[in-house]
Amino acid sequence: MLSNRPRGVIYIGVTSDLLGRLSQYDQELTKGFVTKYGCLLLVWYERHDDIEIAIQREKSLKRYKREWKVNLIEELNPTWLDMRDVFQDKDNPFQPRFKPKF
């Protein structure tokens, strides 16, 4: 999840190269929601070994109410700091509490 500021706009997306995608956004190489709203802070993320599960999770997160998303972010990142520096250090801060129904 990306945001423009604490409790600001939240963007949810999926990618196989998070740092590469963030670099594209920083350089404004891709136009769209992130550029329009300035969502450049990586405030929350998950890693999945299977892209199909990652896409399913993305769709699921997008359906959740905003306050639920804010609570999820603040569980891991209460101050909404940019997590780019710790992304490589933390294997997976999100411990799945769900089992995909495939």
C-alpha cells in the first residue's frame, strides 16, 4: 500500500518487483493514480510466493472499508513511515491470517 501522507490517500497494487515499481513512480515514468495523488510512501506490504494468490489478496484488500485498511497499516507501521529502507530487511511482516479459497 502506498500513501501520500499519514491517513491520507491509500493506493493498493500488486507487482513482482516492488522496488522497481517504486522507482518508476518516483521518476514519474507511469501516469495514473499514484502520480495524480502523490502516493509515494510505501506504508504497508505483503509478499506472496504465488502471483495468483497475490492478485486475489489485492482484490480482497481493495474491497475492504477504508478504516480497516488504516488499521491494517497502523498495526505494522503506526507512524506511516516510508518502509522502503526496511523492505529488504523484513522477509514478510504480514503473517497471513487467512487461507485462500482456491
